[in-house]
Amino acid sequence: MSKIIEAKGITKRFGGVVAVNAVDLSVEKGQIVGLIGPNGSGKSTMVNLVTGELLADEGGLLFNGHDISRMPLYKRARLGMARSFQMLRLFHSLSVEENLVLASHMRMTTSVVDSLFGRAAAREETERARAKARELLAWFDLQEFAERPVTAMSIGQQRMVEIARGLMSEPTLLVLDEPAAGLSPPNVDKLIVLIRRLRDEFGISILLVEHVMRVVRDLCDRVVVLDSGQKIAEGVPDVVVKDPVVVEAYIGSGWKRRAQA
Amino acid sequence: MKPYLIGLAVALVLAVAPFVLGGYETNVLMMMLFFVILAVGLDLVAGYCGQFSFATGAFYGLGAYTAAIMSRDLGSPIWLNLPAGAVVAGLFGLLLGIPALRLKGHFLAIVTIAFQTIVYLVISQWTSFTGGQVGVSLPNPAPLTAFGVTLVQLGSLRSYYWLTLAVAVICLLLAWRLAHSRLGSEWIAIRDDETLAAAVGIDTTRGKLTAFIASAALAGVAGVLTAHAMRGVTPDDFTIWISATVVAMMVLGGRGTFIGPILGAVFLVLMPEVLGRLAEYKMLIYGSLLVLAITLMPEGVIGRLRRRAAR
């Protein structure tokens, strides 16, 4: 199977702290790969290194075979990478629909100058983006919010808008950073179904950072476990969660060992 | 269509105004139009794109000095000076945009103040080129001619006022289109959350630089119009006081609302005229209004009204 994203020996230091230490991580086409680990294990740093908010100090990063290790954020997005954020991030002064339409600007073929002079082709293209945004919102059962400000929605709904925004640009890789955080248990069930459909119906490969074990066990083809910036385990979820090293990192003497250091 | 019709109606009223008003009032209206262009220009970069700038006065001056020096050295007419002033100011806008790629908030504001100061120092000290404190004087604007036939006389106050009005309408139309184009919504995205904007594939470098260029070019156009209207330029016409006044216009009216800064400019230019002798204290009044607005109504008058309406 071909790899959508492949990180080799990624290292990131913040001053003297090694946040991510020589981690290998890959997501194959059509897979859902989980990235788990205790708080402060480097998951968010790893995600930010993959999406381009941070640049790695060492190591290589391939996306669909392209070297993207020095590529800025917006160019990675243009290559087909979309993400959601742990802390919800939406454009607050814009409507829900406008939030989605912005995510498809990079796919538009008419130029900004066409849009400036209100040329028919540009207007039609924006109309198509709007129609697509509404279609996606309907898919998430949020169509009635299209013209309202994003702040009019609940946290759970805003999270769905973040995922819908990710779909607008037809990505090949979707990076979801703790999508279940703050969701009620019934909504977590819905989320699990939804993420599986993203893979099955849209054919999107997914890198999933998650704390809620149920989500990880239900969805992931493979999980990578980080602890103190190191990869400590990798494999099928049911096997990995029973791995003594992983158990120790989460609840065992892991914190004691760190306290001594 | 509605905003265009309202704009057209206002422009028509302004166009017939000189028939009822005297020379002094016409001059005040003309000054008001200069500031409307400046305030809308600042709104593009600071209101829409969220990049605060205290350098409006500098770009205004760069436009004005471009017109004055080109007239002096090349004898060029106003219709050539207008695009030239926009281009020169726009290029300096690009220059100021470069630090904005790395700096945010207060730090960027300080850099724009520094830029304003540098431009002022250069135009006041480079005596051989800019005339120093004395400045440069301009001849009466030559009539607009084509193939030897005079199309428009620009020598009289009235005709020059109409030219100003026409240029202002074009500037506002362009700014309106920019703000409501795809580029305009990218500016808003950058203002709201720059990291998110980049994460959804928006080229934030292009966004910020275009906002700085557009804003500076508009100020440059206002500068050219002012230079020809005043028949001359001096460094003290383009100080940081101008920048501060334009900031006050934008903030009072409402950042990123388009109409707000226009109303702010109209209000702050006309206010000293009705104050009589109190007009001497206008900077004090502007300052107080600005402090009050930022404390009580940071989104400005129009911003507040819109939020009310949205509820």
C-alpha cells in the first residue's frame, strides 16, 4: 500500500526540551492511524510538525511522495492536507458558510483579479463553492446554520463545521486533533460513525489524535503511542493497549520515573 | 445593487453641492473627500486585514510629494501624477508590509510609527530634492486635453472639486470591490486567525502585502489630489497627526465595516467647522473621542449598530 504521509526520524526541540525525538510515523492510503499518548507526550507537537505549523529540526517528511519537510503550512494544505484543531478554530466574524467557502479558495481556478472585477466565471465559481458548502452542511445536518455566525453554534456543532471545512478542499489526508474532546457520549458514537464514513465514502486517509480510547479502538487500523516525545509502541489498537510499556506510560510507574529524572 | 445606488445618490448630491455652497464650504467638502479616501484606505489594511498602521500620513505625503516633484521636474499633468502617486505610495506600502509578515499587534504598530517618522524626516531634510521645510509649490492644474482640444478645465475650484469627487468615487468603488472580493474575505480570515487562514490554504503573505499596497496606494491618490489642490506641499502637512486623525476616523466609525470609516471621516472633518473657536482644540476632542470609543465601543458606531441588527 502506498503511503500518504511518511515521517522519518522527526525531531523537534524547544530550547533544551526534546518535544519529539526521532519519531517515525506513516499513514497508508485509506487507513485511519491513531496517535495516542499521555498528556505532554508530544502528540500535538507531532501533529503540528506534520501539518506545517512547526518545522522539524531533523528528519524527513514525505506527503504523497513529495518532500514537504520545509514547506510552509498553506502549501501543504494546497497539496491536499486538511486538519481540525484541538482548541476549536473558526473565523469568528464570518458566517458558517463563509468559513467553508474560504477553505476552497485555494482550489479555485479563476484569479483574484476576476473576482475583484466581478467576472461571471469568478462569481459562478464562488456560487459553486457555496452550493458545495451547503451540501456538506446538509450532510452534517447543519444546513440551517449556513448564514449564521459560527458563534451561534454549540461546541459539538462547531467541531462538525471544522470537519466539514476540512472536506471542502477534498483532501487526501485529514488530521483530526482530539475530535472527541468535550463531546457527550452519544455524540462520541456519532463521531465514530462519521469518521468511518469519511474514510469509506470520501476515501480520505486519517491521522487521528485522540484521548478517548473507545474512539481509537473502534476506528484505528493502527496506533502509534508516544511518551515523552519517543515512540514506545505501534500496532493494532487491541494489542497495543495491552502492551505493558504502554500501560506503564499511562498509569504505571511512568510518571515516577520522570519525577526522578 | 443597493449599496451602489446609495453611493450614486450621495455622489450626485455632492456633485451639485458647489452650486449652493460658497467657495469655503466647497473647500471643506473637498478636504472631507481626501480624508474619506484615507480612512477607507486605512480600513482595508487595519480594519479588514487586522494589520494596524500609523503610517497613513506617510503614504499620503509620498503621494503628494510624487505629484509635486514630478510637476516641478517633468512638468507632468495631474492625470499622470495620479497613477504615479498611487504606484510610488503602493511600492512603499509593499516595503512596510514586509516587517508585517513577522510582527504582530503593538510591535507592528511601533514599526509603522517609525516608518512614518522616517518618511517625515526624509522629506523635511532632503532639501535639494524635496525643498526641505519650504516644500515644493505647484502651478495651477493644467486643463485636461486630448489632441489639442480642451476637455475639462481644472483651474477653478469647482472643476477641481468635481475631479476630486470623481477620483474619490473611483477609489471607493475599487476599495468596495476589493473588500467584497475573494481577496477581501482572505483579509478578514487573516485578521480573525492567521494560523487557521494558512491551514486552509490561504497565502497569508500575499494577503497581508496586498492589503498594505492597496491601503498605501489609496493614500497616495489622496496625496496627489491634495498637492494639486493646495498648489504645494510642505512636510508638516503629512505628520503623524494626520495618521492619528485617520485612525480616529476609522475606529470611531467602525473598523472593517467600510461605511463606518467614511462616516468617521465626514464627522471629524465637518465637526471643527461647526465648533467655531473651539476648533483650536480639535486634536484634544479627537483624542478624547478616540479614548471613549476604544473603551466603550471598540467596534465603532457602525460595528455596534450592525451587531444590534444581527441580534
